[in-house]
Amino acid sequence: MKTNSKDPGSASAEELAMYWRLPSARAARELARKIGVRNVGGRYAWSSIWAAEGLAPPPRSRWDELKLPHCTADDVAGILGESPRSARRRGLAKPDASFPDPIPLRKKPMLWRRAQLRAWQAGLPGPDYKRASTTAMLSPEASKPRQRKPAWKVFDPWAAARSAATGND
């Protein structure tokens, strides 16, 4: 994982597989391609990885904690001392409002940020990461407001019936 002062650096496919808790580098490359993370010279930029996970560009102080591998339901179960099924339920039902939300990257396996879980376990307020704007993720055409057609160009199936009822032939 390369880093310098200007950007958070990049990760190889093997590092990405460990980060996303995938079985192989090939699976990491396929997931990266599916969610739109570009491969540049065999590496994936952390900023684009975090953007694909729905985060706004984080401050430099958060880079190291965001690069920690995610936790699966098995890891959360080990932390909480309960079954993996209970950990998945905790992620879905949220009986405790302070419990961190799972990452909306994919449905299975559910993933959580390690730094947020550590803070929750210690009873501290968890690190709050800014979410990326949803309109920024949409294509430019999708973010434009839709224009309505003028009323005289819209087909009205009941216009003939109303016209007949009023006697305007």
C-alpha cells in the first residue's frame, strides 16, 4: 500500500482481496470492475475504492483507519461473543442504534468497518465518515430534472368521454 502526502495511494488486487475479505485476487478484480473501480497499472486507487463504497473523500487523518480490512459477520460474532447469525441480525435489525451500519457494497457477506466496530466495542463514539452525494454518483443525464410535456401533447384516454358528456362534438 503506497502512500504519500497528496493522495492515499493505491492497493494491489491481493491487498484489495484482503480489504474486502474476498477469497482471491481474481474475485477482487471482478468486484472492482463490477462497482466501477478502475485498475491503473495493476493497482486500484484508494480514493476510488472509498468512492465506490459510498464515502466522500476522507481527510488525511482517516486514511490509515479506512485501509484496515473490513469485518465479516464471523468477525463481529467473535467480537460480540455471539453467533454469526446474531451478528447478521444485529446489522439488519439494529437493536442498538449506536451499532455501526454495514457497508452497502454488496449483500453477502455483510461487511463492517473495523475502526467503527472497535469504537463501538469500547463504548466510544465511532468515527463518522461523510457519505458521498448520491447525485454525484448518477450519470449527468439522470441528475437533470425531468421536463414535463405540455398538457396539450399528453394523451388523455378520457377526453373523448368527457367531450361526449358535455355535448362538444
